[in-house]
Amino acid sequence: MTDLTSLTLAAARKGLADKTFTSLELTDAHLSAIEAARVLNAFVMETPDQARSMAREADARIARGDAGPLAGIPLGIKDLFATKGVRTTACSKILDNFVPTYESTVTSQLWRDGAVLLGKLNNDEFAMGSSNETSCFGPVGNPWRRDGSNATLVPGGSSGGSASAVAALLCMGATATDTGGSIRQPAAFTATVGIKPTYGRCSRWGIVAFASSLDQAGPIARSVRDAAMLLRSMAGHDPKDTTSVDIPVPDYEAAIGKSVKGMKIGIPREYRLDGMPAEIEKLWSAGADWLRSAGAELVEVSLPHTKYALPAYYIVAPAEASSNLARYDGVRYGLREQGRNIIELYENTRAEGFGAEVKRRVMIGTYVLSAGYYDAYYLRAQKVRTLIKKDFEDCFTKGVDAILTPATPSAAFGIGEKGGADPVEMYLNDIFTVTVNMAGLPGIAVPAGKDAQGLPLGLQLIGRPFDEETLFSLGEVIEQAAGRFRPARWW
């Protein structure tokens, strides 16, 4: 029998339907893979007993003929999603051993459709980071290595555990969240597929909040088709989330293989940055050629306010974070450090519970919201955000169906290589991705090639609001042209 962990989700679904193997066998194969790959630190909580129980239930449903679309498929869940009865910490000491008594809407829909929980995946603390080095459980290792080097690389962040686990074949897919690139950047660093849906497409209920107007859940998967299958289950209206949009969820998988002939694809001139590595430029051109060969029309477009996106994002996101993280006070749940009075209890708890990056962002956010600075920073950043959104609207009004850009300014870098002395160096990793969150648009990252050191690079496609189907059709073209690639196993 083929190694069960090497199957795509689509192939596993067929094997389960054909009774070639059982969900329990598929789940056991992944549990063994997780055990053998603990050096990657992708999982922060393994749930083997629950996984086997869910797999047996899936097998019973398959036998009865009432299986859901993801019946028996083993998945990993980012530690930002509340899972009933399973520790959920957002990878922060301040949430300590918090065990939710409720299930996030996104994960409840995955279980409704028959998926199996393998465990909780590592992420940057409160999703604040671009390298998965800020987690209280330690950094995640990227299964990819530079040619001829044993140095451990970052898998990107904040959904580094999700990307690493999918790339290392530890789970058939994973949930992730994206506030400024936290699905697409890790996907690009690990040769996986990650889609950030339109803001409001997936419910945020039960997901630990970072920046509420930017956060959006989405899948990381082994292929474009797999990502489409996962998003169909994850998406949908939720009355518990007031930002959730009440529109039908299409059959995303049906978009795979659809012709892209006649589609107009924009190439934004502002994304050609000074000092951009030649290999990123070359990959971008190759992506344009692949889409052109498939019948799409390539046009140059302008997104003039792109240069303001990163500074505006790093005002809006920390401002919302400082508000959202005020609830972690040591009073109701999570870590509690004693003090002589309530103020001291707050101070001691937060000083001990929050990591350096979270403290930095909370302080930035509190500063830009404070009296005398609100108008100068936060209000101005929101105005810039409106202009960024209008740039995209102008492109789409002129008939552009999607926009093609690089996903990241470089391939994966080594643990500890960036951001030590200058945090801005780390923030620059989000340069191609933050505009999509600021405008609330869907974006997909697809593996498209490798750099000179053998590391994967990805391309990003940005779509119209709620038009994820077009991104799946175009993403499939890039995937077919570039081929799939996996890391050489070293763990």
C-alpha cells in the first residue's frame, strides 16, 4: 500500500470511499508521523485518543453511507481555534492551561463534515509574528533546508506549525489564520497552498482575536484542490459573528480545472521593489507566462498607495491588539500572578504572561490610541486603509479578474537570523501580503519554484471580494505548470 501520509486529501477521500483503507489506518499513519517528527515542534498538543475515536466514528459513517465531505480526514488545528475540552493557549503563557468549554465555529464545521482532530498546532504568540519564533512553546522548524546545510529554517508565521505540519506530511491539511499574511507567507516558505478568504467568509467566533478587522481563518493544504475542499467546510455564515457575511458558499472544488481563457490578470507596478532579488522577479515573470499560456491576458495595473500599506498596517493591527488583549488580566482565566492590589495583579500577570513581541505591539497600539495621538496615527492609518481598498476597487472596475504578485520578498530564513536588533526587519516580510488584509480581499499563495539554494518560493493571487473560485482556477494553472515539490526528509 502507498504510504498513507503521502496522499493528497482528495486522494485520501477517494481511498476511504473505495474502502482501500480505513480512517483509523489513515489516522494511525499520521499519528506515527507526528511522533517521529517532534523535532519540528509543529504540534503543541497531540490528541491521539480523540483522533482514533473520531476516526472510528468516521469509519462507521462511511460504512452506513452517510459520510460528510471530509469524513475520516485527519487535520491539525492552529492553537488559536478554541477546541472543546482540548487545551487552547494561542501559544502564550498568559493562557496557561486554558481548556475551552466551547468549540470555534470553523472547527465545529470541520467536525460536522467528518474530519478528525490530530492535535493543536504551534503558532506565533497571539499570531503576532512572521517566523513562528515568538511562541511560548519555542520556534517551529521548517521541514525544508538549504542545499548542503543543516541549519534549521523558520516556516514563516504566524501559522508556522500549520505550514510545517502539512509540508512534513504530518496532517492532510490544517486550519490557519491570516491578519497580515500569516497563511500565505508560511505557505510560500514551505511549498504548501494557503488561502486567506475574503473578510467575512469564515466565522471568527471562537478564534483568539489579534486584530478583529483584519483576522480571517483559512486552510493550508498540500494542493490547490485540497485547499478548495477544506475552505468549503470552513466557510459559511455564522450569526454569532456580526462580521460574517450571509451569502452562499460555492462548491470551490468545481472551480479546479476551469478555463482561465480571457481572464484579465493585473501586474501591479508598485510591487517591483528596489533591491528585489532577481529570482523573485524571474519567478513572477514565469507565473505571468504560465497564465498567459493558459489564455489569460496580462495587464499592468497601478496600486499607488501600496507604499503606505505596511506602516498603516502596523498602526491598525497593534491598536486593535491592545484593545483585544486587555481581557487577559489574571482575574477570570489563564495565568494569575499575585499582587498586593488589583493593579499589581494586572501588571505582574501581564509582565510574566506576555512575550516580548506581544508587549511591543500592545504598547505601540496603546500609544497610537492615546489622547493626542489618535488623530495623528490611528485615524490617519484608517484613511490610508480606505485608499488602499479603493486602489483595488479601481483595478477590478476596469475589468481585472485577479492580481498576480510574489508572495514573499525572499525564501525562508534561519531561526534567529532576522528581527533580533530591529523588529522592522521582520515586519518587512509582510510587504506583499498586508494590502490584502487592509482591503479585506481574498488571496492565495501557491508554490511556484525554488531559489538558488533549493528553497521553495510562492506566488500570490489576489481576487475580487468573495471570488475565491477564480483564485482556485488560476492557482491550479500555476500548480500544474510549476509541479509539486516536497522537502527531503531529515527528521
